Amino acid sequence: MNGPLSPDRLARELRRRGLPAEYVERLIEEWQDHVDDLVVSQEGGHGMEAEKICLAHHRVGDEPTLVDTAVKEFRKRTFAGRHPVLTFLLAPIPLTVVAWILYFFTGYLVGCVAVFLGGDWFRIEGKPFAEWPAYVLWAQMAFVFAAPIVPPLLVTMLTCRWGSMSGRSWLWPATACLLFAFLAGLFHINVEYPYAPGTGKLMICLFFSKRPLNSQLLHCAIPLIIGAFLLFRHGHPRRRTPPAASLGDPTLARAA
Amino acid sequence: MSRTRTNPDYLNGVPELLILHLLSRRPMYGYEIVRAIEESTEQALEFGEGCIYPVLHRLEAGGSLASRRELVGGRSRVVYRVTPAGKKKLVQSENHWRAIVAAVEKVLRGEEHERPALA
């Protein structure tokens, strides 16, 4: 017959296997309720209290089976849980490219809307940059500056969120963060502002330099830092309730 | 008394079907569901009792069930009930199950299928 189930041990093992802390708490609570129901159902029967609790634990199941089932069922919930290779190894590169496309498309849309609503306040077509309004120039420079940072940052946060909901090990989203960092480091954008109508240039590319610029190293570091922070926070949540000594009768557990 | 626990592959999906069916009759908490499965199947099907909770949680996350902590018999328990989406899923699962059982039965009974005539 199995020994008493230990909520601390169960919780530790479930967390180690990648389940979120909140879910683990809920699971332990309901298992505890079930053990209580089993013990109560044996009231009036023969046997000591300790035997009844042992039998209840036996019927709930052994720790390896409970943990395996909980992990298997949790992973079935999400696409990332069912397909970690696709989500964390294959998807990051196309996802980042799509994020950049959406970023520039959004910038273009915002510009069109601004011109439509504001008219000459925002119109820069056909003008050399010396004639651009200062706020437009600053907005453009900020947009270009953020281009290597914002899209990789957003996909990093999204993927870490998927990782926390997938029930998979933290290594999966960490690997995805490495891929995001690599792409962010390769990203290069160069703007030549027009000195005359039709002379402006915008160059966007991914290239590998033997001597990367400091800025490229910074772009590479940001997804890594953010990813590390989010994964650390997922792995070390704030504890809400103190752990119980054992499922069932706590006095018996302390005596053991 | 030791219990024999088996989980052959062809029983995948069976716990969900049974849970949805039982909860469509009335809301229950986990212990009640386990007892209801045991009684309804006359102990022909046995599930690791603690293993039912991850299945319940998955069904809830998928929108088939809803849960709420309630007082039952003077004690606080998490009671599960099936949602409209769960009822839809139950109907689909039952139809699917009946089709599979009928097809397998045909094979086991050894009914011969007619060979098409050759030109």
C-alpha cells in the first residue's frame, strides 16, 4: 500500500514538470478534498484512523501516476503544450518576421491616418527632411530606433506566456528566446533622410557581421533579459497559502 | 484487496464521455463522479480516483464544464456542471462512440463484407 501523499512533494514535482503554481495549488486542494471524502466514507467501519487515511491515499493513487496524469492532461490544453517543437523551435523565426512586417505596416497605417486627419501638419511627401515638422522627424527617429527592439520584445513576451501555459519545461521558451535574440541581433535598419524629393532611402535587412555593432549586441540582449525575467517569475511565484503537512489528518503526518 | 487497473488505448476519451454524460444529469463534485462511474458501470471501469481531477480541469479549460466551490453536506467542495458547449460536445462524442462501437461489433461478429463484382 502507498504511504501518505505529501502535498509538498507533489507540488514540488508538479512544478518541476512545468505546471503553473496556481494550478498546482488547485489540484492539491481538490485531492485533499477527495481524501477527506474517502476518510469520511469509511467512518463507522473497522480499522484505526491511520489505516483509513492510508487506504484513502491508496485509492486516490500513487504519486508518480497522479503527477504523470496531471502533467499529461495539462499539456493537452494548449497548442504549445501539445506541440512544443513547432511552437518553440520552428515558429520563432517566422513569428519574428511576421512581427516586423506588422510593425512596419502599423507604422505606415499610422502615418496614413495622421496625414488623412491632420493634413499638412503631418505631410512630408515631396519635402526634404529639413522642412519636416520636428515632431514628425522625432516620431520617425523613435520608430526606426524601436524597430529592432519592439517586435522581438513582443514575441518574446508572447512566447514566454505560451510557455507558462503549456505545462512544458522552462527550457522550451528559453530556447525560443535565444532564437529571438539571435534574430534581433541580425536585424539592421538604415535610414537616409531625403535632402531633396525622391532621395530618401530605407534599408531593412538581416545580416551577420564579424564585428557586430554595440547596438546589435544590445538588441540581442533585450529578448534574453526579458525572457530570463519572465521565466524566473514563472518559476518562482509568490506563495499564497502555507503548505499542509500531509493530505488527510495533519496530526498523524506530524507524528510520522 | 488489490484492484486491477487497466488503461488500454481504446479507452482514450472514455473518461471524458462518462464525465460529461454524468454531469449532464446533475452537477457533482469529484468524489461523487468517481462513485457514480463505479456504480453505473458496476465496477467494470475503474479510474485512478485522483486522476479524474486533471481530466475535469482540462474539460473546464476547454469550456465544456464550469466549476464553483459550494457547500455540500456541510463541507466545501468544488462542484462541476456541464455548459451548453459541453452538452454539444457530449452529443457529438456519444454519436461518435456509438458509430465506433457498431463498426467494431460488426468486425467482431465476423460479418463478411461483399466483394465487388469483377468486370
